[in-house]
Amino acid sequence: MRLSSKFFENDPVDCAKNLVGKRLVHGRCSGIIVETEAYTAKNDEAAHTFNRPSARTFITNHEAGSAYIYLNYGMYWLANVLIKGNQGHGFVLIRAIRPEKGITTMQKRRATKDVKNLCSGPGKLTIALNINGEHHGQSFTKKSSKFWFEDTNEKIRVISDRRIGISRSKDLLWRFLEDDSDFVSKKKGR
């Protein structure tokens, strides 16, 4: 069952943790989310909202469950979902998935046969799933969406760690990952 916008009307940190184990679907390709990171709109120096007015405007103008897609270092698209809760707003970055369906298509897009390395990072994931700037602002929750999140029966042990690749607010334990997963971008504490 697709996740509704209600799922994303929550605290960004809680939502990041709760997305681990859910399925991300784009077209005929899908995978189980094994790694996420939370970014809050207030007091989080690593968040786009800290120094980018356009990110703050995005929160105002879009509903919970909207895709916030941006180009990182001019090279890789990163896929985030907008969270708008009573406790605060922010984004959840989808860092890694365990591929399920459309693996051959994803392998062609990434030019690799290594399934464990196929979607083990936010840039790898968007290449494999063919998510790019055209998807920015689109809803993950509308029935007409070409990409969405689904609930699963996955029983996953979720652990937390420091976020990766940031220089500010780096001690917050807002990266959530499946314990002992071979599909995450980086194991805990590394």
C-alpha cells in the first residue's frame, strides 16, 4: 500500500527512522530503503534550509510528501522527501536501498553488475532509479505519481549513526540504517 501524505506529517527525525524498511518505487524499479538521513528546518546547520532561502520557500509552497531533488557538487541528483509535522519541518534524504525489482535495468543505468553497490549511496540510487531534477516538486503520495513509497512487512532492526559527508551539525545521530545491511553506503561508525 502506498504511503499517504499523512505519513510525512511528522517529525523529520522520526520519519527518517520510520522510512527504513519501506519500499521506494519508480516505474518498474524498486527497493527496500536501508538508509536515510534527517535534516530539520530549524537549528540544523547542515540542512539546505539553514542558508538557502529557496529551500525554506519550498517548504512553504509544497505539501508533505513532495520530492526535494537537488544536484550535489554538480554531479549527482539527491532525492529527499519533504516532512511537515507539528514538531517541525525538514527533509529526509534517501541514502540507500536494497534493490528488489528492475535490477537489470538499474544495472544498465549504473553500468555495474554488483547488486550490493547498485544503490548504496544517494547518487548511485538516483542514477539506478532514473530520478533527476525533473522530479523536483512532484508528489510521492499522489495516485498519479510515477514514484512513491510503499509500506512493507519488513521487520528491520534500525540503528542510528552520524550523518555522512557534512561539516556542520555532524554529531547529530540522524542517519538511520538497517543493522548489518550490505546495501548501505557506509556501515555504522566508519
